[in-house]
Amino acid sequence: MKMIMKSFAILLFLGYTFFLIFHPQTKAVNHAASVLINRGPDMPINNEAVDAPVQYVAVMRGNTQVDLPLEEYLIGVVASEMPVTFELEALKAQAVAARTFASARGYSVDDTTASQVYKDNEQLKSQWLDQYDEYYKKVKQAVEETANQILVYQGEPITAAFFSSCMSATTNAQDYWQNEVPYLRSVASPWDSETVDITRSKEVDDSTLTNTLGSSQLAVLSYYDNGYVKTVQAGSQQYTGRQIREMLGLASSCFTIERIENGLRFITYGNGHGIGMSQYGAQGMALAGYTYDEILHHYYTDVEIKTTLV
């Protein structure tokens, strides 16, 4: 009895894996029996090019929605949210944080601080003038060298909060937002004061204090361990440090109070809510030789960097 022998082989070719059936007599490939197991982006199938999937971001700009390729959008975000003069590793950390933020928002954002600030090429040209080509290339490099990378916690994209600077440590999410987030914990950030002047001063007159807070007599009752204000007494009312910051337009809720003639002087330390990654801290770490992934793992607790398909 004539036996027909068949053998199976696995062929790896240009990022594809096929199960192929060969007939030993003809050596012909039975293409109908070929099973596509895994396909890499931009790889040919039957001599035809296949485009890589492109993720788009819906960006509300005023009353108009603009759909942008994710990586193009990120260039405009990184260029707007972090000084372009920062070290490349700091810009790369910002790129991953910004990409993660967009992912966690379902790729639907606006172009303001309510989401992430985004500027298009024309705005960047007006801002950078003769240095546009140099700066654009640098930011694009930061985005491309972290392509498709996001931060995840237990498999899900995180809320990749970031801010400008702090005094010496970041803030626990629950201390500011009143909601505990396991990966947004207070961590040391001694680099901020080495890279920027973290101290600011704002004077508020008694009339404004009374109209805003109900009293011009304020006293800090308690602080968190990292120096951020927990509670403030204003006459018969108590406020959180966050409330005082937002109601009076202070740079930070890390502050002290001094009495001056006809008002109060608030001395603030750092800039922003203090949760997540400090941008000037990231710059300080980059200057000290840390890589972008080391920066991210420092400011976001127990997260992983995941490469997505898009």
C-alpha cells in the first residue's frame, strides 16, 4: 500500500508564524492549509504591504473635535507640558505619562489643563521661531523612542498624574483628591529644588480674604508629613489646604502664612497638586543619569511599562 507521508513544519518569516503542510512528492506548499498565527505590523502577506494600526485621539479644541494620530498628538502635548530644554530622558518620561493619560481617557481629551495641554505645529512654530526644527526633532525623538509604551497597574492604564515641582516629596492621592490610589503615593523628590526655584510668594488683602473665606484671620492647623497643608482655620470655618490653594489661586497647597499690613502673605513651595510625577524632579533625575523608565518607576509605585499593539 502506497503511503502518503505528510510532515508539518513551522516557518518563521518576517514576524509571521505559519503552520505549513508539505507533500513530500511535490514539495508544494498547501496554501489553503496555512494558518496565520501572529502578524507583525508593516509586514507583507502574499507580497502585499499591510499598514500598521494607527490609534487616533479625539481632541476637543474649543467647540471643534480634531482627530489626530496618537503619536502626532503626543508631540504637541510633550512640547506643551514640559520645557523642551529638559533632558531627553525627562521628555521620554513625559511622553509615556502623556500617552498613558490619553489611553486611560479612552483617547478622548481636550487641549487644556482639564486634560493635557496640546499645541499644533503652527502654534509651536510661533512659540519656538528659529528653534522650531531643533526642538521639534528633540520632542519627536522622545515620543518615537517610547513608541506604544504606557504605564499599567494590575493590567490597566493608570491615571498618570504629573505636576511641575514640589518641596521635597510628592503627595499621596488621598491627601489631595480624598481618594486613595495605590500607585500615586508620596515619594521623595529632592531634585526639584536643585533644578528650579520652588518658592513663590503671594499677598492677599484682608478684604479679599473676608469675601472669599469669610475671615481674614487664618491659621494652619495641621500639615501632612511631606509639608503640604492639611487644614486651615479661617474664623469659624475650616478649610483643606487644597481648598485654600484653589480659592486663593496659590501655586501649591504646600505653604506657610505671614501677617502683613492689611493682609496675609502666602509663601508656597513647589507648583501644582503634587501628585504623581514631578516634572522638575524628572529633570533632576535625568541630569543625575537616571533613565526614563527609572524616573517613571520612582514616581509611580508598583507600575509596569507595557508596550501596546497601537
